[in-house]
Amino acid sequence: MSLIGRNHAFIGCGISCQTSHQIIEHRKQLGAAVADDLVEQSSFLNWVYISSDDISAVVKRLLDRPITPASIHVPQLHHAALMLEDFKVWLWHEKPSHTVTADDIVNIASKYEHLRKNFAHMFEKPIKYLVISNVQNNLTEHYPFQNGQMDISLNGEIINRILSSDWASSLTGHFDVFAISTKERWDGIRHNAAEIINPGETEWKGPDEDWSKALRHHLGVRALFRSWATRLRANAA
């Protein structure tokens, strides 16, 4: 799930289910921090796996055009997750490849088109945050990572690719990225959009208190930055 309010959206964008779980867990905290009444919003990238290096391209795809049955790729492998056409996105909680039927594909495509529309709608809010994380402990146990298809590291280049993308540049209002990572899964020099936390001991849910501190700190820092930028623009005028 993601969160949406009158003026704000916190958009879960993978790379796994922990991001959506933690956004929901901190709905009241985030709503209080931004003074908005946030409610849960189902969305395309809430309960899927996505390779971290494909995030920007996948968002562009979801904003550009609808999901049809042709958009759903059924791998030839036995018991594999369905995928989004030519992207490294695994529809992890749908029927696996060896059991899915043609009718299932039609229904699944309809479901994900609805979720895609929800996803795109959140980008229309005046203030929106794309939230990504790679902290989920069991990512390395699953085949997309083990066979080398899924990159689970995060770095400044990935974040900058999102922020400087054509689709991000075309958005109105304020847009920002929250990246929650661990020391082991962050690659290279720290980025001001990133918060480094302890992975905790859960299989997939993540450490609630560490997430709470990271979100609180990040919102505070970004609010100060927006205030500074506003004053700078006012002085320049």
C-alpha cells in the first residue's frame, strides 16, 4: 500500500514488500508530520519485486501507458513469478507460471491496470514522495536475486536517475525521493535522499523503530531544505 491525502502522497516503489508495509505502519506519524489526513492507497508497485536499477524506467512505463494482457509476461520456468513485459518487475503474489491460464492473465492485467491508475493519480498531488527501500532480509533467498536478474543495492546514481528523469521533470508541485537502505546494501558515497538503518531480525517486515526515526529525520531535513529554497527564490525575485 501507499498513502494519499489532500495534498500529499507517499508512493511505495519497492524494491520489495517491506516498503509498503512500513509506509502503512507509519501512516499516523507521516500524516502528523505533514499535517494531512493520509489514507491507504493500493498501487502497482506495493507488493511486487523490482530490480533497483530499473525503478526509474518502470515508473516512466507506468505513467505512460495502460496495462493489457500483452503486458504480462509468463516465464517458461516452472513455478516462476509473472513479470511486467520487458522490465525487471516480478508480480510476486500472483499465480505462478505453471498454473496461470489465459483467463487469469486477462483478470490479472485488469487488476494491475487499476493499480497503475492509482499509482499515476498519486503523482498528481501537490507534494509527493517516492519511497524505496532494500532492507528486506529475505531478498537474497529468492531466485530473482540468486540468478542475477534482480539488483538489490541502492546508490546515488539510481536516485539521481529518478530525480533527473524526463517524467520527474514534467511533474508539477514538489517531488522527492526517500531511500531507506542498510550499510551493506548501500553502494558508494551517501546521498542526501538516503537514510541508513539497521536491517533488524524480521524475515521481511523490517525494524519499525528504525524506520520511524529515518522517516522523521528525512522529513525534517527535506522540510528545512524546501524552506531554504523558498527563501532563496523569494530573495532572488
